[in-house]
Amino acid sequence: MATAALLQSITHPSEVHALLKYKFTVSDNVTRYQTLQSITAAKGTPEYSYQMCYYFLNKTSRSFARVIQELHPELAHPVCVFYLTLRGLDTIEDDMTLSLETKIPILRGFDAIMYKKGWTFTENGPKEKDRILMVDFDVVIDQFLRLKESYQTVIADVAKRMGNGMADFCEGKKVLTVADYNLYCHYVAGLVGIGLTGLFSVSGLEDKSLAQNEHLPNEMGLFLQKVNIIKDYLEDLNDGRQFWPQEVWGKYVRKGDTLAALAKPENQQDALACLNELCVNAMELAPSCLEYMSKLKEPSVIHFCAIPQVMAIASIALFFNNTTVFTKGGLKIRRGLAVKLIYEGTTFEGVKDVFRRYALELSALNAKRVGTNEKDDSFMPMSIACSKVIRWIQVHDEAVGTKRNSGWFGFFGMALLAGLLAYVAAQAMSFSL
């Protein structure tokens, strides 16, 4: 636990408590196989490939290694192998040093590769962060082939669909329209949600019906990916990539300008208007995320799914109307807050509390900035998006008999009313001018 994380949360005692608790309550399962020295099995044995998979999980995942290993024993290993499979696919797609002649056949054939014993890949660039996984990818394949056939089928199907989608974009398809944006997010994240749902269902821990409709797990993935794309504006720009849809950002730049124009100080109002529209676009997915999580039964699965979701909605509240997105790459919520959210997302009732809190916070932020940017038309859409989250929670509370303090509904109503009055006043002033 970094001292910097404690210092960032020093004025938030509940976050400091969460950080310390998280540090000192880690299970033995999570602390194993952190180093190569901890790999005790003989090379070439099933136990060796098993241990190496968890070594690579710990090496390649900053946020999911622990929560994957805390899943129900029936699911932990299939999800670990699924994660490493998709991490391998992403490592090929993400490496800008690979030629298309090398990259495309691997992406389009990755599902078949999972059945090739001994397959490895050594051509990633030296700076590719997950190169080590590909050099020893045969250990992942070995463990994949030892899974139940039903798990293999789910993983291979997602690898096939994702690899082909990634290849399409590598070959020149661009994120021009919002439909393109949704499609890209489906390939790189929606399919993750669909695949996980398939694993949950075939495990017997969740209902078979959960995997029959791909809409909700796809929306879960889109919610997370859209938040990441917003966060990575500068990083992607510096890497020569563009995932913000031109249909949106094109409204906020001069004719002939590129997405990079939004990072210029003189275009700050346009940049914020664009950012806020994309925040609304992501926030509109929140009710589907709640609907999906409400259908889960296994506690460890609920927690596993909840962690990225609660962090995503907290991130939207951080990014909304925030110029830092355009001036400092990789804007993130505090580590202490992230850990606090991990504990709050242990149950679905806790998840509802977090979504409610950030819907209220976003509503207040939305109301506060009314009339400050004549180029920004996102007030009403964000108000509606927040109200739909609040309404979903209210209806679910009534259905399951949850008693909740009605004061927060009143606060939301007051914030919304204040914002509406300010919005009407701003519109009237604009009209009179």
C-alpha cells in the first residue's frame, strides 16, 4: 500500500480505514504466486502451468487479480483463464509495433490458437507491458484445455468474436458514429460481460436464463469501456488512436480540426460540452447495469461484478465537467475511495447505495453548472439519466421491501428543481438576447 494513497485520503478517514483493512485482510489464495520464486512445480507439469497462470494474473492485472481469486472455487479458475485469454488477445491488438500482416491472422484465429498445445508468441515489441504473458502463453493454453468443455466453449466463442471485431478496427474501421462507438465497445468490453455471464451460468451458480439474453451483460461492458475511453482521451491521442466518436466531437470543433483541438485551452468550453455529452452517453447505461446485477445470486459473483461498476459511476462523477480530462492523462478516483467502494459493493444493497449517491452527486454538479457554458446542451439529458437511476432504485426497493430514508429523494428533487429553474432562466436570457 503506497504512502501516497494514504496521503491522498488523509482528509477522508473512512478511506484510510478501508485502505488499512484491505491491506491486512488479504487471503492466502491472493498472496500466492506473486514472484517466479514462488513457482514450486516442475516445468512441464499441470501444476506448473496452473501456478504460472496465477503468476501472470498477478503480473498483468492491477485491479482484477484479487477479486478473481476471491470468487467461488468453482468459478475462480475458469475466470482466471478467461481473463488471461483476453489479455493475450488484447496484447496482440494493442501492440503498435506489430505489422497488420502479423497481427490480423492471430486476432482472427485466436479461438483456434487456444486449442494449439505449446503455442507461444515472441514478436511483441520490447516495451509492450504484457509481453511476458505471450512468451509463455502455452501455460494458459494448457490450463484452458484442462477446463470443462462447457467453459472452453464459452471462452473460445468470445475469443473468436472479439478477435474478429478487433481485426475489423485494426484494418481500418474507425469510430466515426455513435453506432461505431457502441460496436467497438461491444467487441472489447461487451463481449467480456457476455463471456463472464456464460461462465456464471454454466457453473451452476447462476441461472441458465442469465446467459440467454446478451443485452444486459453487453451494456455492463459498454458502461465500463466508455468510462475508460473518456479517461484515456490524452493517452490515446498521444498514441495516435481515437475512440471518441467523431459524430459527437465533430460538433465541438471547427471544420477541418481534429479531436486534438479539444485539448487546447482556447477550446475549453467546447471540450467540456463534448465531455459532458459523452458522460451522459455512459450514464444512460447505468439502469441496465443495476438490472443485471439484481439478477445475480452468488455473493462472490455479485461482488466481482459490482467492483468495476461502482468505480465506473464514481469516475463519471469525477470526469463530468472536469477540464483535467484534457490536461492530465489518466485521471482516476483516489485509491482510498476505490478501496472503500470495493467494500461498499459487497452486496447488491450496497451497490444501490453507491449508484444512488453518485446519481445525486452528478445531479448536484449538473445543477451547479447550468448557464456556465452556452455550448453545452447536456443539462436535461444528464438530469434524465440521473432520475432514471434514482427511479430504478426506488422501484426495486419497493419490490423487495427495502425501507430507505426518503430524505435523499427530497434532496434529489430539490437539486433537480434548482437546476431546472436555473436552466429555464438561462434559456430565457439567451432567448431575450
